Amino acid sequence: MAQIGLSVPQRLALVLAIVFFLTGGQGLVVAIPPRRARGGYSAARGMHALALRNDFPEKAVRRRPQVRRQVKFNPVPLFVMLPLDTVSPTTRRLSDPEGLYESLVELKRAGCDGVMGDVWWGIVEADGPNEYDWTGYAQLIEMVASLGLKFQAVMSFHQCGGNVGDGCSIPLPEWVLEVGDANQDVFYTDDQLHRNREYLSLGADLEPLFGGRTPVDMYGDFIAAFAERFAAFIPNVVVEAQIGLGPAGELRYPSYPLAHWHFPGIGQFQCYDRYMRRDLVRAAQALKRPELGLVWPPQNNEVGNYNYSGEHTQFFCDTGLWNTTDGEFFLKWYSDALIAHGDRVLSRAAKVLKGTGMVLAAKVAGIHWGGKTLAHGPELTAGYYNTEKRDGYLPIARMFARHKVMLDFTCLEMRNEDLPIWAKSAPEDLVVHVQNAATSAGCGFAGENALPRFDRGGFAQMLTALTRPGVKPAAFTYLRLGDALLDSGKDWFQFVRFATEMAAGRYLPAWAVTPAARQSRRPFVEDHIHVVPEKDVRELQTVGGFFLGKKAKDEPKPEMDGDSDMASPQPSMRRGVQAGTRAGWNGKQPSPKSTLRFPFFESNKEANLDDDDSRVYSQSPDKGERSAPVSGASSPQRAVSPEKASPPVAVQKVLPNGLIQFAI
């Protein structure tokens, strides 16, 4: 071949052609090992196509279907957050006990471990200092305990209203607001002197302004009263106490109130009240640079307003004041003050609840927008000194670990690509960052979703965040229980699948159809075919005194010929469907011939039934022919002689609507 002048590829092609000719294509198939081609298709796939093309189907390579390996993980307890107004702020009782009970039954049926609820300071201690009314929460906890569920109690020392997702208004106790009206510096204040009444300023933590008590004293007394009132339910039912440390119950400053802020603004610093300015001056004096206490915090022309973008400000741009020595002094003081506030409140809570067996937890906000910038401006204004150069969550996690407090973090349902590019958001990276900080500090980790999600993509992302290598979440709380979840069959379908995966500890690549929410709330029956009067249907659809079926429309009852009384309506039945139970739910699929329906009267003139008349008929040997009734009553059509009649195969009542059903 060398004398002919063939190149190496030409020689190889010639050899393969000779082998192919001598072996009839079989040698070619064996000679080429299966390997991955450049375009992503395997060589085995090419051999399979070649064998079929050359009319050798028996030579084709049979490819086994690829089965996705199921990823297993440790089961994660699943809780569901209750509506904010579960206990009414006006009556201080359960807002809708019947509806709440039905919802809890559904959550129990779906496999949830329990629920989380806010214990509002503005409801319980509304009458006056140390005057607690626990009536509504006693009803709630007793109802949860009766169903075998667990309860996570959130000590909510903040106002409801003014944050994302707040659907009602529950202010702080009136006697607390009266002190704030006389001394507005007890509230957080921005550089425009806007007072935020969501939560008391941490600068007043140790000021005895409330009848001789400090805010930390009031928080501690409230937690102690709760533990004393519900001691019988702790820790078997009330398993966790999440301590509120700021707006929305989170350890942060109210830097982005909805009254002034729009996504994805950087927010504003909240340290312009008298007490925090005093603490800043003292910190500057301790550093022996008292002038810093006079020129800081930054002014409006340096930080912009709530809705500015970081790159358009002198402070938050990539080369801004945040990256200077003086800026680092201010940001460290601002963040350390927030951590010190959390340390004071959690120290008091841990002391009060010591020995109760309850898990202590606190929440950190998931401020993900601006996370792709160097300064992370929105996190800085919220009190998290987390920049490109510094980890702002590790000091918080270490403080939690000192008090054996679990870190609860949000936005586990979000992906980086879900948000617009101009938001410069990275929620996935932030979740991983906080999880690593919790692991390094040695404190427990729990998660929540920041916004309601009902789609499979959102639930899959939650599972991904909870099952990362090295992450051992203590629990996950789903936001939030409501009609949007329960009344949509599609959304409920996805939630039940998610709950099953959390309990089983593995992904479910395939999922069977489940009954929609608020269906099948009665004990299952053995047979699919069951015709009963309307009143019995209502009894079957009633659980705990509550009617769960659909209300019948106001329609006049049909009047039968020869009968002046109105006939009682009968339930219409569909094949395989019975009293809210879907086909196959009782363990077997219904047979197509399990229900027989056919016209009983040819015309209204032939109808002549006695009141409340029940007759037994037997099936005729001839198709379409009816045998004589067993009773002596006359039949409206030609009867078949008893000698020709076959043994009866079914017994049913004659329905007034002209139909008869036989159960085989």
C-alpha cells in the first residue's frame, strides 16, 4: 500500500471495507467499540441504524432503556405556615375554626408533620402590660393536638402589615404605641426621619421606658408567660419556639418597607434615631476617633433613596465608600449592633425556656437582590455586612450556635435564572452561602420559601436546596396555607407529591393521580357501586358536623304523573365515581359493566307509581325485555310469564327520574 501512495486514513478505510465485505457487515459491528461521539450520540446507536439499513435487523444492537437512579436523602419534617389572621385581632378567637379544622385534616392526610403559627404580641398583650389573653391560641393548639400534628410557635414581636405577603393589619400593643407617640426615637428612623412602627429600635433595648421595663424585659416576660400557659403541650405538641428579632420576625433592620421601597432597590440605613446615634458616637470614642461619630452615618446624597441602584450612589458603587476604612468602621458597627440585639433577646429566651425541651430558632432574611455586585448594597442596609471581601453570615451563625438556636433561612424555592438580570440577584448562591455558614458555626439549619410556589419547578428547587451534600436540615416550613393551595386540584397535586417526597426521603419521578383537596373526607367503602337517597349521601359527606359536599342548586323537584307530591331528588351517579371518591381510589379499578342504566318509562303517560313504592325486578332472558314485578302491582308494560323469567340478579329501588340501576 505504501507503494501505491495511500495515506494512513485511506489505508484504514480500505481495511475496514475489506472486513465489511468478507463478514457481511458483522465484523464491522464487532470491530467498533461503543463510545461517545462528538455530537452526543453513541457508536452503538450508529451500529443499530447501520444494521437496519442493510436489512440485518437481527444484528441490531438492542439498547436498554435508561432508568433514572432515584436520589435518596434523609426525610425532612414538613410544616405548613398558617394564615396570618388565624387568630382574629378583634375577637382574639379563631377566625374560622370550621375551615381551619378542614384544612388541618387535609394537611394531615397529605403527610405533613405540623403547622407554624404567629403568636402576635399585639393580640395577646393588647389590654395592658403583663395582661395576657391566650384564648385563641389555646383553641388553636388544642385543635392541632387533637389531629396528631405538631406546632411551631413564632413569638411575633413585630407589626403585621407593611411587608411582602402581609394580608392583614395587627399593630403593636396600643400601650406600647402610646409610649412611641411620646418618644418617637423608640422606633427605627431613616435619614429622612421616617419613623418605622413595625418593631422597636434595638437602640432602646436596655431603656426602661415601658412602665419600668425594657423591651428585652417585655420580650422575656411574654415568652415566659407562653411557656407557663402551654406547659402541658410542651414539647410533645409545641415543639419549637421561633423568636422574633425584627421586622417580619427576622433578624434585620426594616431597610425596605413597602411604604417607600420597590424591588430591587438598595433600601436605606435605619440608624438615625437618638439612641443609635448615641451608640455610634460611643463606638467612635472607643476607637479614639470621635470625629467618626459626627460624620457618620452617611447622608442622603451619598446613599440615594430606597429605590436607587447601588452603582448610582457614592456609597454602594464598586469603588464606593463601603470599601474605605471609615466605611468599614460604620458598617461593622451597624452589623455588630444588630448581632448584639439578637444576642440579648436570644439569651433571655434561652434562659426562660431552659429545660422545656423545645427547639429554639430564629429567622434570617433572604436578601438576594444585588448579590452579584461587589458591595451587596441591599444586604448592607439590612444589617448583614456581607460583601465581596467579607462573610456577613458567619458571625450571625456563631451567635446562634452559642445559644443553641437553629438558623431559619428563606428563599429556598428560587433559582438564579428565575429573576431578571437587572436585579443582579443570586438566591441559589446565597442559600448555599448561608448553609455553609451554619455548618461551619455548628448550628442547625431550617428552611422556608419566601414567596408562595405551587408549581413542580418550585418544589423541585426546594428539594434541591434541602438535599445538597453536607446539608442536614432540621425542618422545612412551606409558605402558606390558604384557599389558593387547597382549592386548586393541580396545585394540591404538586404539594402532596412534595410532601410524600419529604417524608419518604427520595424523589418520585412518576406520580399517580391523587384525589383533589377537600374530597374523600369520609371513610372509604368497599364497593364502587352504591346508590343511596340524598339524605344518606349528605351524611356520608359530613365529617365532624361539617358538610363537605357541593350545595345543591335551588331547582324545583320533578313531579311524577299521577302523584301530586314532589318526588325526592336522587343522586346522579357516574361510572366509578361515588360520593367524592375517584375511580380506583378504593384499591381496584371499576369494571365498565359494573353499572347498568336504561330508560324505565317510554313516555310520561306510562308512569303510574305509588308513593314511596319500592319494587324488585329481575333481569329478562331477552335483551331489552323486563320481567314482571315480584309484588302484585300492575306493570306499565307487557310482562313476561314467571316460567320464562330467570333468577333475579340485582335488587334496587326504582328511581323517580325514570331510571333503574342494577349492581352486578
